Amino acid sequence: MIYIFVAIVILLLIALLSILAGRKAASRSGLPRGQLIYSDTGYPTGRVASVITNEQGVKQERPLVSKRYGLTGRPDYLVRTRDGIIPVEAKSTKCPADGRAYASHIMQLAAYCLLVEDVLSTHVPYGIIRYADEEVAVDYSIELRDELIALLEEMKDARMADNVHRSHNDARRCSGCSMREICEEALA
């Protein structure tokens, strides 16, 4: 009888330690508290989009596709919380010194917010950019949404144009550009 009691206590302790370890791992992951419903990081959930196998044999979620906005993408994570669905974009780089996310990262996250809003017909209050050393929450405001839609229109127009002009004066950007060999406006 005492052995059964000891065995039950040990099993309860193991269960408790497992729960605590899971919460600690979730906390370290940088994901908001909630249900993981989409993952493009090698562990597909199949809750939002069906799971497919890519050319390398790796299982992954199908991308989200918005015909309305001509936008396709795979957010790193989508988490269903009490506030709504939260896109999370993981970056391997460190957060800028001023603590504000890079503009290009904000627009990428905004695109995922728009995709979720359109494809899943749901509210997206904010998104998270998870840098190697810090997380930055970005409000998905009406202003950010409008800025993204204007950018998408500008990109659509540029695709149709005969000639697209350089949009910067930064030689470093030009030196890393895949189009620099044919660009007539290259700085580097």
C-alpha cells in the first residue's frame, strides 16, 4: 500500500515538473501566451493551413494567400490569444540600439497581419518581432495598415513600369543588391 502511495506522489511530482518545464520553455520562446496555430519553423501545426512536404522532404504549413491584396506569405508563428491572433516574426539579428524595429521588418510583420486579417477574417491587434536579444511589439494600427496597402500599390505599379528608379542614396545597399549588374543607377 505504501508503495502505491509513493508511486502516485512520484508521478504527480514528475507531472508538475513537466508542466513547469513546459511553461519555462514557452516563456523562453518569446511567443505570447496562447495557442500556437501556425508555425513555419519546422514544426507545422496544420490548424490554419494544411501541412505539405517541400522538395527537401520537410513538412511545412501552406502559405497564407490573399487574392484581394496579391500577397502571399508564411509567418514564423501565429498565436491565438485572448486579444486575437498575433503574428510573430523571428529574426537572427540583434535589435537596433535604439530599441525600435527596422522599418523593413515592421512592413514584413504588417504584411503578415494583413494576411491574417484577410485570410482568417479575424482581428489582429499587434505583432511581435523577436530579435536575437529582444522582442518588439508593433501595434497593427489603421495607419500601419494604410501605409502597407499604399506600399503594396506602389510595388504593383513598379512591376508594371518600364523603368524603376533607385529609391535610396546608400552605396552599401547597392553593393548587396542582386540587380546591381544591370542597374543604370547603381551607386556601387
